[in-house]
Amino acid sequence: MINVTVWNEYRHELKDDKVRDVYPEGIHGQIASFLSEENIKVKTATLDEPEHGLTQEVLDNTDVLIWWGHLAHDEVEDDVVNRVHERVLDGMGLVVLHSAHMSKIFMKLMGTSCDLKWREAEEKERLWVVNPSHPIAEGVDETIELVEEMYGEHFDVPTPDELIFIGWYEGGNVFRSGMTYRRGNGKIFYFQPGHETYPTYHHKQIQKVIKNGVEWCNPTPRSRPVYGNSDPLEEIKGFE
């Protein structure tokens, strides 16, 4: 059983009828609904809950945290960001979705601006699987076609450990749409599709990718290394 917490700002859904029509239970509710069909125990948390719903107790009992944000990155308290950061280094998995590329936690883990090109033009996106043997691509078609917000290169992130998906857009742009990183003991999967006005998270293939991402990010049961001054393992004789 994988313990997953789905975190969402839950602001668009309360302000915009178009978004609410697509995600009446919130983006977090939609993601939780299809994850709950698997061998996964899911809870949700949102920005306006105390401590953004991410107390130490919640995080300590989370194997994989899914993060969706857009309007209110700056409203996330630094103490909570630091708490999440430590848990990732300790081994908690992190799935970063769509506009969460500009979240405080992703930027802290990447150490770059994480900026990119974008436009909203209701254009076709074709996602290509470029690493078909990767577990996150298991059971996923060679391509996935969507209507999406364009995210385009250059994407200012470190070179990923693994590149799994590349997105091509009708307007000619391309984007590294799915990639993985490791930070400390934690595994991170960034996945681009998921603009709030499109029914992306209702798409079965997108759901499959996110399910696979959760399973891949599930922690390996190993303690974080101990750093600092270290006693010798063998007798040190030095020069005679």
C-alpha cells in the first residue's frame, strides 16, 4: 500500500466557473479519485488549510506527495516548504504537475529559475514516449494527443536524470514534458500536462502516467546517509 497525499491550491476551482465545470471536486479530488482505484491510500490537502494541510504528521505518513499549484505559489509558507524539502531528502517521493514547475518546493529542489515559454491557444499537444523501457511509460501508448496550454523550451531546469516524454505543439514548440530527478533519498517526477481549464486529468492515458509516476516515486526503504566527522573503520598506522 502506497500512502499518497494530493496537494492542490484549490483556488481556480473556487473562482472560475469554467474550471469548476471541468473539476467539480477540485483538481485534487479528480486525481485522488483515479488513484483510489489502485493499491494506493489517498488523502488530499489544500493551500487554505492550517499549515496548508502539510503538517509534520501528514508528511511523515506520506510516501508520495503530488503537487499542483499555479496562482498562489508565493502564499506557501517557507516553513512548510522546508518541511517538505527535508522529507524529500529523507526519501518521500514527489510528483510535480503542470504549473507547479514554479512552486517554491520544485525551485528549491532544482536550484534554478524553472522558467519557460508559454501560451494559451487551445492547440494540440502530442506527447511522445522517448524512453519506452522506463517504468513510468509502462502501458502508455507511443503518443498521447491532448488539447493543452503550450509550455516551450528553453525550460530552465537542470539536465534530468531521465527524460521520458517530449511534448510537441501545433504551434511548433517542443518541451521536455516528463522527466525524473533524485535528490537525497527522494525521487521526483515532473509531468507537464494539466492546465486547469482542460479535462487532462480525465484522460485515461494521463491517469496511467500519474499512477506509474506514483509507483516509481515510492520510497526505497533505506535510511538517509549520516554525514559529518567519521571514525575510521580500520586501524590507521600512518607513515612509519
